[in-house]
Amino acid sequence: MEKSNQTLTLIKPYAVEHGYVGPILARINKAGFRITALKYLHLSLEQAEAFYEIHRGKNFFERLTRFMASGPIVVAILEKENAVEDYRKLIGATDPRKAGEGTLRKLFGASVVSNAVHGSDSDQNAIRECNFFFSSLERF
């Protein structure tokens, strides 16, 4: 499969509520990513469940989807060579306590669920996730 130069990020409700959208987007930009699509929205529980469908049946699914439907989020497509891998490095480990210094989750996350941001974990998932949130008319 051909490498994608795009990945998806979600700035989660905790980070939006605490005013971290600007600082997170600034760090994304400073890391060399170009934002090619961006929107602010509030997922319904059904939409959150559909987005995280690949995790259905896991012990954290219900807690995660309820959290993701608890408040507004910011969704963006990021573009850069090696986007998925580079963004995973920028965001750090899921648990902010275990994330590397200077990573988005270390700086802006509160817990495993309230970890500030989502990032696609593979090129294949990046394509699916970008298509979940954005039509071709919304991408630049």
C-alpha cells in the first residue's frame, strides 16, 4: 500500500474545554504539518461510536465514546511527508503520564481517556478517518 502524506487529528473535549486548541494547532504547525481541512463540531454518541467502531468490544469503548460526545471537538486533516508516523511522535503515548516530554499529550492531556488529541495509527486508518469527517469539497 502506498504511503499517505495525510493523517487525522481530533482535539478532544477536554483540550477544547480547557482552551488548548490554539496552542495545540500552533505546535502542529511548528512541527511542519499543513492543515488541509479543519472544523469544529460536537459528535453525537452514535457518531462517536461509528468513528471508534474498530474499538467496539474493548473495555474502554463505552467510556471513550461517551467522553468524545461530551463536548465540542476540533477535527483536522494534517499533511506532511510521513504524516502518520511523525504525528504519532508529536502526540506521544496515550497515557499523558507516560508520554515523552514536549509531546501534545504530555503538555495538554489529563488521563488516558482525556488525552487531549487523537491521531491516526496507520495510513489505512488515516484515509478512513479523513473520509469519515471531510468531503472532497472541504479539503484544500
